[in-house]
Amino acid sequence: QEIMQNFITNAIKYTEEGIVTIHARQVKNGVQFAVSDTGIGISKGDQARVFDKFFRSEDYRTRQQNGTGLGLHVTRKLAQLAHAEIRLDSELGSGSTFTIYFPNLK
């Protein structure tokens, strides 16, 4: 719940105008959720660091929003505890999609 809440909150926060979409689907051996937005997107350089503790992009569009740089770091830690995998697809100016795959635990 915390992971999805963070993805959705970020998508709304960084999409002044546009669409936020949430997808869920059953996949082989688990379930996959995706949160997509048509917001500001994340540069390639920032994508490599976006899950780092206290990381905040220097992009002026990101700096217009308040934040500590802890949300995605905590999200990654929670995903690791759940044996989940996170994927980020983003293009600056075209939005982002955060996808998380939760395997069935036996």
C-alpha cells in the first residue's frame, strides 16, 4: 500500500496538467502494478539516482515541489523486503511510468 501510495502521489505532484493512470494485472508467478503520468518526466541522468536517499533533481520543475528525497528511497527498500522488482521508464517532458512486480510468495 505504501509503495503504490508513493507512486500515485508523485505522479499527481509532478503532473500539473495531464493524466495519471493506474494499471494492475496478473502476470506469470505474480502481479504487476504500474503508475503512469504525462507529467514532467525524469532525465536519463536523474533516473540512475532517483531511488538514492535524499536525492532531489536539480531540474527547476522538480524544485518547484516540496520534498525530502526520501519517498522513492523508502519505496525501493519496501520493495526489496517484499521481493518485488521496480522498473522506471521516463522521458523528460513526456511523463513517467513506475512499474512494480510482486512475485507470488510460497
